[in-house]
Amino acid sequence: MAAAMELRCWGGDWGLPSVHTESLIVLAYAKFSGAKVTVSPIDWTWKTLTATVPELLCGDSAVQEPTQIINFLRKQRFNADYELSARQGADTMAYTALLEEKLRPALLHTFWVDAENYANLTRPWFASRSPFPLNFLVPMHHANTALSRILLTKGEAPLHRITEVEGKIYSDAKECLNLLSYRLGTATNFFGNTPTSLDAFVFGFVAPIYKASLPSSPLQSHLRQLDNLTSFCDNILALYFSSDHPCPSPPVQETMDANLQKLTQLVNKESNLIEKMDDNLRSSPQHKPHRPDPKPSLASEKSSTPA
Amino acid sequence: MSLAAEAFVSQMAAAEPWPESATLYQPLKEDQILLSDCASSLAVQAYLRMCGLPVQVVCRANAEYMSPSGKIPFIHVGNQVVSELGPIVQFTKAKGNSLSDGLDDVQRAEMKAYMELVNNMLLTAELYIQWCDDATAAEISRPRYSSPYSWPLSNILAYHKQWEIRRKMNAIGWGGKTLEQVYEDVTQCCQALSQRLGTQPYFFNKQPTELDALVFGHLFTILTTRLTSMELAERIKSYSNLLSFCRRIEQTYFEDKSS
């Protein structure tokens, strides 16, 4: 077997081993295939800006992107798809494409473009995990990348405006969640008795929507109605990640939001500066008058709230 | 289009039957249309023929600018204009013509997933080869795309389109891919489609669906279009069941009218 493998990814919170979809996919696949991977979160280092996550380091080679990393792990004989037939392998490709095309835009929008979620959840979280002065840059960089990706892939020429595509990407995403729910049915995994790479992909896309305490999300409320998908996520978390994160699921959202808002109000000293920088770079208007100040303490308190 | 407007349109659509005068617009067939647009247009034509809905194909140099979403093709039915395969499928469904009604929920999920596979892999690969491969872009895509316009507008429009597609490729992470990697992706996609089709006449056995129309549109166009290299077509030719699938649909739905 090969040398020790190190995985660089965003750290965990909200009862998840990582808050980042791609990192989550790789972490889940590594658990499913039994690969021994040392996880080194990039939080609070300069790698938050410079590194492409997730990144697998093995000896001299560095592999990026979930599909490439999964292929690499397969070549190291960590194969969770070993028992799949060729037809099931084809299905895996098809459903992965479905996730990329239909769910990805709404996922990016929910976390990075939706003004309320961005100001109250995503920016505070990523800013609190980045060292000064990157705490100003990293969230903004991600938000701009997400916005331009949505506009370039789903926007309609010639104007490319976000309001025109919002309705479309959310209805696509809800349809995609429904289709996944039909496909999963009453089974625990998508194929057979053991989870495969498709389970890793679905988990990576769905779990953040399910677990994050989003102030506004039509997608989350839709997902909560699909019981088999939520218990699919809970099941994977309990079976494969319970030792890292003892996490009972928190359905009490309102109290959590209230706590979160109090916290963010307490720590918004540098709000004006962030607001100015932000408004220059983002054209979409922000609703909340207060901006949370990135502090590591905020993140730790926040993660303790849902538990 | 907002969701309310969409719902309204489908309500309206249900009221009227399919008119004889329905038209499908696409760019000029001989000198202008590009591989990806031709494939999408053929997919819609195949779909409408499978539904038994008559449509007249009209070529217009400014089809791209006539389309409500800026994408090719679009159909003009009665007083409504609908573009792209997905919305057109919904539109015909509202009029009572559907190919996928016989499928159960799981099969419909599977059909949608494979359709996204074709869009995600084949369509993106076609766009990549057209606009990101320098030889193809210079020899075929830019001259053809700008053929109806005179200098300097022709250059401006062609380079603008190329810039737009390259930005899109960078955004989805295809910007750093080599041509060889793109061919490899196409091979994987074809292999998946070939595995899924197996020995059946259509993807869901006896009855064609919109998935069959989409796959036919792309594969047939790739097979019959001459590019700077025939590598793309060669990759498909190694899957014999996909070839006979294309031939079957061509014979069943296109032969009687074209010959």
C-alpha cells in the first residue's frame, strides 16, 4: 500500500465533518472505502486562500477535485464501487451529472449569493476560520466565484442577471431532490448493502443543506419533507462520523436563529469596514443592518448551540 | 421567465391544440450552424417527430438573437415561443403529448439523470472542442458563426462568443483540461450510455422517450459532422449498440420525409 495520505479540506461544523461539499464527498468516500486518510483542516492558515481544496497529498503527488481523488484512491485499491455492475457504474455517472447540473447552482446560491444566509452564516463562518487579513478576502472570493459560476452556467444571455435565474435554479434543485428521494426509496444506500461513490456524492451535496442553520432557505424546508434523504444523511453521519462528531440532529431552528443573531450583534465591531468592502464588490443589496465580526469564539459557540 | 408566468403559459398551452403552422427556428444549416446547436436542434426535431407533432424547420441567420433564452433551437407554436428541449418537453406535455407518462417515478429519475449526463458531458465537450480547441475555433467555429455578418462585426461577434464560452469553461473547471482529457470524458459518457442501453431498442425498452431524442440528436450530429479531426466520431464508433440505436431512430422517424 502507498505512503501515508494527507487530505487538506475545510474543517467541520454544524455536526458535519466538513462544511464544504467537495471536502465532504472525499471524506465520505475515504470512510466508505476504508482508506486511512489523515485529515488536516486548512482553517486558520494562509492555505485558506492559496490551496485548492480538497487536495490529497500522497508522497510526491497531489490530487485535486473529488472525482480525481476518488479515481486516485481507487488505484490505491481503496474501491467502494468494487461490487457495482457496469450498468450501476453508468448510473453513478448519470446521477453525479444530475447533481452537478441541477443541485449545484442552488447549493451555491443558498450559501454564497442569498444575502441573508451569506451575511449571517457563510461569511461569519469562513471569515472566522481565516487568519487576518484573509478573513476579509476569503469569503468574498468564494462569493464572487459562486455568483459568476451561476450566471455563466444558468444565466440567460445577453443580460445575465441573478434575479431572472433564481426561480429556475430553485425549482430545478427541488426537482432534483425529489428524483433522488424516488431513486433511494426505502433503501439505506443507493446500491446494495454498502455505500458507494454515489452515496458519497449525494451526501456531500445534501448534508450541508440539511445541517446548516440557514436563516432563509426554501431548499432546506423542502429537503426536510423528504424523510428518506434526511435519514440517509443521519445514517451516514452516525455510522461513519460519529466518533469525530457526536451530533444529535437539531430540528429547533427558530431558537437557534435567535441565538445566532444575538451573538452576531455582540461581535460586530468591524462591521462598517466589511460592509464597505463588500458593497463595492457585490452588486446585490444586503438587508441586515448588522454584520458579524469574524472571531474564532463565534464559531465555537455556534457549533455548541445546535448540539 | 418567472414561475407564475410559466404556469400561466402552460395553462394557456393546454387550451389550444397543436397547430399545423408550428415552426422550429435554427441558424443557417449550410454555412452557419455549429455542432452543438445542430445537435440540440436535431434532438428537438427528433422529440417532436416521436410525439407525432408536425413542425416546419426554418433557418434564420439571427436565430440566436430571436430565441427568448438566447439558445438554439426554439419553436413558435400559435402565439407562444419556447426554447430548448427541457421547456419544449414541458410545453408539449401541457398540450397532452408526453413520451414519458408510462414510466414510474424511479425510471423518470433515471431518465432525467441520463439526460443531465448528456448535457453535462457531451454538450460541454462539443462546446469545448468548438471554442477552446484553437484549430477548430479558427478553421470552423469563428468563420461559420460569423458568416452572415460583414467585417468588423463578424470578428467582434465571433470573438465575443468565444470569450463567453471560455469563461463558462473556466467557471465549471473545464478550462484547464486538455483535448485528450475531453475525448476521454466523451468516451466515458458513451460507455455509460452504451451500458445503459444494452440490447434494448430504446433506453426504456419499446417506447422512445425524450432521453432517446436527446442522445440521438447529439450522437448522430457528432457522427455526421466533419471537424478538423474525426477523433470525436471515432470515439463513438467503437460502441456498436449506440450506432445501431442512431440508425434505428433515423430510419423510424426521419427516413420517410427526407428521401
